[in-house]
Amino acid sequence: MSTRGGLPAGGRLSARGARALIAGLVALAALITAVVLLVPGGDGEGASEDDRPGPAAERWAGTWSAAAAAVEPGNLDGYAGTSIRNVVHTSIGGTSARIQLSNLLGTRPLAIGHASLARAAAPGTPAAAPGTMRRLTFSGRPGVTVPAGGAVTSDPVRLTVPAAADLLVTTYSPAPSGPVTFHPHARQTSYLAHGDRAADTTGAAFTKKVTSWRYLTGVDVRGPHTGGTVVAIGDSITDGNTSTPDANHRWPDFLAARLRTEPGAPRYGVLNQGISGNRLLTDGSRWAVSSGPSVLSRLERDVLSRAGVRSVIVEIGLNDLFKSPRQLDPEKLADGMRQIERRARARGIQVIGSTLTPFGGHRGYRAELDSVRQALNAKIRAGEVYERYVDFDKALRDPGNPLRLRPAYDSGDHLHPSDAGYRAMAEAVDLRQLKGTAPMAP
């Protein structure tokens, strides 16, 4: 019997052919069902809300962060029976939010009995905006125990989070928890209260002001405009030391403002992972409030694993010159920076390195130290260290005396910039580099 395309010449199927066709259709249907169940976002088990793919703009992005820097001095038992209301400032908005808590430097489990998130009613107040208080859960539970050395992320909550707004993140610990992981140089006022005040919307119980962030290391948002995250990692210059308190005038804050407002800018959140006293190559003691783990040792935790990271700007190196043991070989510093580049690019993250800024007139100035800075900067400008860089040295130095900061950009200690200097740093960043579209270093 002749056939055309598997059918009998008369267009009718034999019984055997019909059975074969039906069997093929059943197999195809089973295959399609299996694919649907395996694809995240289908109706099969294992497809959580956070795993389901969607438009890039609906993915998580970091809006705020602070690096775990040290153990809080003079407090070996934690904050039993105390509510900590950390005040943080957002860099990008969203319609859902979640937080990260860290017990990285603790030696005992950290028990959190109650946690909440709210928008602040106004800058500088512990009061919550009406209707914004949200109780946080962790894997569906109202409390969580963070193991020593560990971290946790809360379940997401629906909350309209504006860009450039203050959030209140409150945690209550019912029992002693040992040494406290904190970020000492916050340049931001937060609050403490006795008892479980996590749901307090008035803020009246939060009578004690503090200038450090405790346990909280990140806030992420998701929404229609969360295109990604840029991380700024570095030392006290990135941390914002000497910037005006409660004004959000660190250079990453000014960069976030540019990303929100300038035409064509990528709509990225900005995470500040600066630690005062931080070094590139050498870890500091957990008990030293101005040191922290080195950039190389914390790169995975503070940059590569953060939500939605597209780019990182690296500002580091001066403390490797200042602190004992000093590193005075520019090639060893350059090699450490190249490690950052390799590790980040292997994860698809764009790297922008920075030149080291002037410190002439500072109490730590030595000509031999500055010669190392100059040699390292020459390597960076020649494209021997990073593929892309921002010239913070050029942005801040005094044209008449390039070994020193421009007077208007000097906070007064001849090392850390003023608010105007921090703004100049942010303005020196080529926003195209954050997307990898600007020319590479020569």
C-alpha cells in the first residue's frame, strides 16, 4: 500500500496506524506536562514565589546595606529584652521588601522573637507612617534563631517602598545572645527601647538614640523598576566617615541620586559596603571597630552574593599603606585588585576600580607611602589592574597641590572628603560604565 506522509493513499488510517498515532499523542502530552512541572513558576512542587522567573524589572535588587564590621565593644550579652529600631535610607523603590540579619561575629545563637518593617513617618523619627507597619516572618514563623557566624533573610512582605526614603527595621531579642555584630560608623541615628516594641507605630518608647546599626545588613526590594544593584565596597571614604550625620551625603548616596534622576541612567539600587579602616589584603580583628574583614575575604558575602548585582565600584588601598603590617609593594596591591576583577567577572558582574585619593597634610602622610599610591594609580590608569576605572584621585585633588585634597573637598583631616567632596566623587563616575558600555581603560 502506497502512503504519503505516513497516511494511506485514501487518507484513512489503518487500525495499526491509528493506535500508533494515539500512542504518540499520549507520549507528547506526557512530555509537555513534565516540562510544565519542571519549569519554575509552573504548578508543580518546588516552584516558590521567589524562584519564578519574570521580567528583569520584577527581580530583587538591593536598596540598602551595611557590612558586618565588628563586635560591639562592652556588650558581651547582646540586647536581651530590648527592641532595636534601625533607621536606614533606601536607594531604589519597590512594592515588596525583605531584610537580612547577621550574627557573623557572634559566638552564640541570636534569638529574634519579633521583627518588623515600616516606612518612617518623617526623616529623623522612630515613628512609622500610618498603615505601613509590617510584621516580618522567617520561613513562615514569627521568630528566628540566627546561628553563630550565620545570617538569615526574612520572608518578603508587600510594602510600597519609595526611593530615597527612611525605613524602620525593628528586631526584638527575648534572651541574651552574646557578642553583637554591628556596623559602628553609621552616620545615621537609630533607636533602642525596653521590651518588645517591634509593633510600636508611635515610636514613643524609643527614647535612646544610637549611632550604629546592629544585626541588620541589608534590605532588598522588588517592583516594576528594580533593574539591578551596584555595590560600592571600600574603606572609610566609602563608609562616609566625616559626612554630615543623618543627611545621606556619603558618595554612594550621591551616586544613588544620580541613578534615580539622570536621563538614561540605569535604575539600579546602590549598596554601601564600606567599612572604616578596611584593607584590601589584611583582615582586621573582630574586636576592632575600625578594621573589618579584608575586601578579598568579604567579597563573596558583601558583593557577589547580593541581590541583583550588576556592577561593583572598588575604593580600597590606603589603609594597606597606613596600617601595620604595611603593604608597600604596589604590584602586590595591584594583584589583589586583579583578584577582585577576576572573581566578579566570573559571576557576570561589571567591575569599576578607583584610583587612591590624596592624603597630603594628613597625620599619617609619609613621602614613601605616597610614592606607593602614585605607582599604584599609574598602573590603574594604564589599564594594568582594572578594565574600567574611575579617577577619584583626579576628582578630589587640588590642582595647585595634587598631593592634597582640594580645600573645598577636604573635611579638615586632609584624608576624608567633605560633603562636597563626596558629591564630586559620585559625579566622577561614568554611569555608562555601570552597564559596561563605556570605553575600557587605555
